[in-house]
Amino acid sequence: INLKAALSQRESDKASERQKRNVKYRKSKLIYWGQSPFGSIRVGVGMQARMMRHVQELADGRVIDHGATVARLFELYAQGYGFDATAKQLNDEGFLHLDRNNQLVPFKPGAIQSIAWNPLFYAGYVVVDRRWHSKHSKPNLSGEGTLLEQLASAAGAQRSPNVEAIISDALAIQAIQARIERRRTGKSLDQPR
């Protein structure tokens, strides 16, 4: 039994290493790896995969542009709305979010945070060499370029031809500025500026 367990563990370790090499290679080719963030959809497979704006046609004939929802979310966040206020405003305006089961549901503050704190992806970047974890620390933004370029450099991200930008660089910069301002002032995230 011990020999069988040791062989199984060895094969598991080899598979893990192969997968890590595969992910690293895809990232080096600026192919997004992971679950599609809200507002985007993976088109194609393997090395031909591209992340595109998600426009969904419902069974009743309605069409929902989830990319437009993301853009509106970033507009509100950049204006100073916190997670709760952004969720409430989007829900009041009739926007819906796709949950992990692909069901349309009202926005919750956690969904707002996961989108608002990911301006790099939504501006068309892929993190190639992660240098920090956005939820646990703050990046050191310094050097030349716009705030977006500084954030990309700090995060180890590069603009990718395989990721369609859903928000403009200008809107991404405004959202980054809003997040920095919130951290600096310690203002409640529940009220607009």
C-alpha cells in the first residue's frame, strides 16, 4: 500500500508541474488563464483563446451586454461610489450579474469589489508574472507612465492582443485614482464622494 501511495503521489507531483509549466507558457504568450471574469467570455480554445466582451442573448429574445454593465460599474466606482452604493445603484438601474452558476442575479457588494479591483484585466491586460496580490497588499506605484501603466508594471502585467478591453484606459485610471483616494482618506466606501 505504501508503494502504491508513493507512486500516486509522484504522478500527482508530475501532473502539477506540467500544469504549472502550461499556465506559465500561456501567460508568456499573453493568453488569459483562469475563469472568465464577469463581462467577458472566452472565445476559442488553447493558444487561440481570446477574451471578448460578453453579449448574451436570452431565451426570451432580450440581449444583455455584460461589458456595458462592467463599464457602468467602473463609472460609478470612479465617481466615488463604494461597493454597497454601486451594487444598489446598478440594481436600481436594472443591471444584473452572472453568478458562478451562470444565473442572472442582482449585484452584491462582493461582486462589485472583485470587478472594481481588477482594472488591469478590464483594460486589456494579462498578469504574466504576479508580483503582488491585490486583495492582501497594495502595489508600489512609481516610475514613469500613467497610473494604469504603473499598476501594470507593479503587478507584472502586459497589454494583451488576446484580451478585448471593456473599459478605456482613462476610466481604468479614474478607478485606480478612486481606490488610492479611498485608502488615503479612509472614507467609508458606502457613500459617493
